[in-house]
Amino acid sequence: MEILNKLQGGDLRSIGRSNEVVSDILADSTLFDVAFDGMCNADPVIRMRAADAIEKVTRIKPALLVPFKKRLIAEVSQIQQQEVQWHLAQIFSRLDLEDEELGCVVKLLRHWIESSKSNIVKVNSLQCLCEIALRYTDSKPAIVQILRESMANGSPAVISRIKKLLPKLGLSPG
């Protein structure tokens, strides 16, 4: 629980000691479980900082997510806090997904793109969809459609990100 104590205090504009928690987990992977559970904590500051720490750790050690894949998709993804969602949109691209899981993740990301008030959630979701399309090529046509629809209806930040993503998929941004 000491790890969660490092994530509390302050407000949502600060990552607090989450980088220290990242170092702790990288030194001792058994702490990952506690930090992961922190994403479901009652305190929104702890939830956000735990999501930040999990995202940073899994850039280096994505295999730590394997035992938590089902919880990420079924449970953590239901958290309505935008600061958690934008980290989840980064984390989802690191998962090895079965067909049904892939469908759930794509549907969820599309929902966040269409409904979130946060441009960070939207652009991270778009980025994740692009990475999914590159990895799971059967999903590419549906994802390209989501990108094109988002470009037609999106904010300047969303449009700018899509213009950078489409060439990665071998498509013209125009």
C-alpha cells in the first residue's frame, strides 16, 4: 500500500510522485499489481497517477499487462475519468488481443472519440486505433472509416492528429 500513498495528495494537474512509483515497479515487478489496482481507487488523484505509472511502466515492460488484460477491457475501461481514459488509450495498443477483445477495444475507443470532451482522450484513442490497424490488418478498413469520420467532425487537434496518422496507414490525409 505504500506505493498508493506515493500517488495521493495534490490535484489532477500534477503527476505527483508517479515517476518514483514507475522506478519502484521497474525495480520490483511485484508492485505492479498494487499500482494496477490503484486505477480503480476511490480517489481520482490516485486513479490518474496509477494510470500514468502503469502506462509508463508498460512502455518498457508490456508483458506485465498480460494477467490484467481482461480487467483492463472489462473493468478499468468503464472508468469515466478522462485522465484515466487517455492513459488507457495508450495502454490498449500494448495488448495482444483476441478477435472479440479487439472488437471491444475498437468499439470503446470509437465511443471515446465520439463522446469525450477531452481532446487528449480523442487523440490518444485515434493514435491507438492507428497502431491497432497496423498490427491487426483485418481491422484496418473499419479503423480508416473511424478516422475519416472523425476528421470530418473533429476539432483542429483531432484533424491535425489524423493527418499525421493516415500516412502511417499508407493513405493520403486529403
